[in-house]
Amino acid sequence: MKDVLAIDGLSFSHGKRQVLRNATFRAQPGEFLALLGVNGVGKSTLLDILAGLREPDGGTVEIDGRAQRAWGERELAQRVSHLPQAIHADLPFTAEQLVAMGRYPHTDRWFESEEDHRLIQAAMERTHCWHHRQRTFGTLSGGERQRVLLAACLAQGASTLLLDEPSTFLDIEQQLHCFSVLREEARRDKVCIAATHDLNLALTHCTRLLVLSEGVIAYDLLSSEAQRDQAWLRLFSSRLRIDSTSAGTPWVWYQ
């Protein structure tokens, strides 16, 4: 199967501090990757590079078999959507207008088609925020804003979704729903990469785990293998272990 993403030897530094070094991996249609690691290991930086927001010091990024730099801005936006970790809350738009911005790579600058409106509504319904469509973005709670931003990513229709802590601000039910929606997107022959600190959401919803440590991808393993080889957990704490629940679901426990 053809790689949607091919990342080779990425490096990046903030001043004298090297955040990423020789980061290398591939991603194919149908994969939902969890990007894991403690604070400050470079998860957000890696996603920013893949989204074209930062220039790496070295290495290459290929999207759909073509160098990232070779795609025009609109072409890249048709292929890659990005949910950042933070966004200004005082944007002077309604929730629906903000989600409609996700359609800009596919539409005339000023007008949306009936198909665009259908996709906008479908995305907002999937993320449980259609009933907020006429509310100004800044009047929404943190969790409500997060669902609107996720809807914008879905409406964009890209083949690769990059999400920086997408379950931030969400209550437990909405966290589970968020990751279920992303798993559905991956099953539609897309690639989803989500940075998260929730190891259990990653284990139960993602197909693959990328664990960053000291700027490198220290572990790249299938979620189904995570319980058999638990060495990767030591990068978070020596007091973590994975056992199966009574339903047979692997679960991370703190001892």
C-alpha cells in the first residue's frame, strides 16, 4: 500500500536545544497514530512541521508521494488538516462560519456550494456542535470550541488529519466520542495522527503508537503489541503497567 506520509531524518532545534533528531516513520491509509511522550519532547513541533508551519533543520517530508514543499498552499490544505493545541478564543465568527473556513481549499473565495454546506453540517453534527452553529465562537466553552475546531478539520476533507491534543477541554463522554470519530476517519482510508497524554484513549482507539523521547521516536509499535512489550511505559513512569479489564480491553494502570 502506498504511503500517505513519508518522514525521513527530521531534525529541529529551538536555539541551542535540539527538539527533534532523525525522526523517521511512514503512515498508510487506515492508520490512526497516537503521538505520545512527556511534556517538551517535540510532539507539537513534529505536527507543526508535518502541517508545513515550521521548517525543519534537516530531513524530508513527503505527502502522497511528493515532497511537501512541492505542493502549493491550497493543494497542501486539500491533503492535510491541522488542529493546533491553542487558538484565539475571541475570533469574531459564528461556529458555523469558522467550520466553513475548513472548506476554503475546495471553494470559491466568497461562496460555498450546496455540497460545502452539506459537509459543514455533517461535520458539526458528528462533533455534536451543530446546535451551536449561530453562536459566536468566543461565547462557547473550551470544550464547545474544541468540538467546533475538530468539525472544521473534518469539513476540510483532507486525507491526513494532524491533531494536537484533540481531547483537551472535553468531558469524558466527549473525549471518547472525539477519538471514536477520528478512528472512523482513519477507517475511511485516511491517516490520523493525534498527540495525546491519555494513554488509554491511545490504546483503545489508535492502531499504532509513536513514542517520542529525547527528540527521537523511541518506540513505534502497534497498539495490539503494547501490552506484550511494556518497556515503552517506562518513558512515562516506572509505576505504570498494562493489564486487561474484565472485558479483555488493555488498560494502563498506575501502581
